[in-house]
Amino acid sequence: MEPVSLITGGSTGIGAATARALLKQGHRVAVTGRDAGKLAAFAASAGAGERLLTVAGDTGEAEDVAAVVHHVVETWGRLDNVIANAGFSLPGNLESHSPEDMRAMVLTNVLGPALLVQRTLPHLRESKGRIVILGSVAGVRNTPGNLYSVTKWAAHALAENTRLLVAKDGIGVTVVAPGIVDTPFWDERGGTPSTEPVMTAEQIADTIVFALNQPVGVTINHMTVRPTGQVG
């Protein structure tokens, strides 16, 4: 039976690259995103037909998360892999962020993955599936006033707390923590740093797929992936 994988924030960047990689492996893939136009453009470019499901919604809203999980299971009857990828950063630092922007980032980067885990666990227990949470190198080292880093430390903690909760159920949990990746993530921060080595979205997608493809009974819990030459 074809595996079923759900990816949040899957219309561009790492999420879209992961969706393409899983489709190539024969998965049925559902992707979410807040921008229906970007989802439609991705679906058209992917050319996967009925093996790709796109659902517009906000991962920080419990109703949207519940709706997409229900839609995927109703459509395909199962759920094998969940990739909590949706997230964003803000330009500036803690001193310059507005309270509204800080709230939005915390809801997307921290509450979103927690809601996704909560809603998908019953289905993953049935399939003995896997969870991948996108962390960041920012989640293992601090920089001045970096609230995004705070949210990624929380994502890493969520992954470990979830692992402890579900290890007895045969569910694999992995946090993938990339360094600098050339994706639209950087658009609001003035572009990818030109003085730093970078990775591609496809390289991180390969890492995620590697984690998902581990043999039954084996789970890689944490993968930190930097471009060669990135010091921090």
C-alpha cells in the first residue's frame, strides 16, 4: 500500500521539495499552506494528479489542523508520516518585533507542530508511523534577541517530549535542524546571507526522506545539518 504523508507549509521551500521527493518515491502526499494561490501553483508544477492533495489552512489554528487531518484520512484511509515544516522568522530582533508579529510566530512555530502531533497521534499509532519536526541550528545555539531561536528550541523540546510519549507505541520521532538553506524563508529578512555557505531545499528534503526511510524498529532522533563551511 502506498504510504500517506502530510506536510505542513508544503507549497514552497523545504516543504515543497520534500513533497516532490516523497511523490517520486510513490507516496500519496498532502500539503498545507496559508496561500491557496501558492498551493495551486505547486500542485500544477508537481503534476502528481490524485496522489497530491493540497489544503489551505493555518497550522496555528486548531480547527484548520483538525480539518486537514480528517480530510487526509477520509480521502486515503490512513496516515503514515507527518512532517511539521510550517514556520517563519521575523526581521530584526526581540527589541523591534511587534507583539502581534511575535504572537503569530509563536503560534505557527510552536503551537502549530503541537496541534499537528496531537491530532495525528491516533492515526500514527495505527500505522506505526513517523513524525519529523523541522527545527533549526537556531534551536541548538542562541544569538542576541532571536525570538525565532526561542521557538525552535521549543520545537526541539516538543520532539523529545513527543518521543518519550510515543516510543512504546512504535512511532518514530525525528527533529531535523538545518543550517542556512536558500529558500523563500529569507524573503522577509532581506534575502539569503550572501557571505555564508548555503544548502538547497532539496538537500534538506533528502535528509527528511532519509529519516522516514529508516528500517522498522530504527529511528534517528536528531539530525543537525549544516552546509560545509558554516561555523555557527
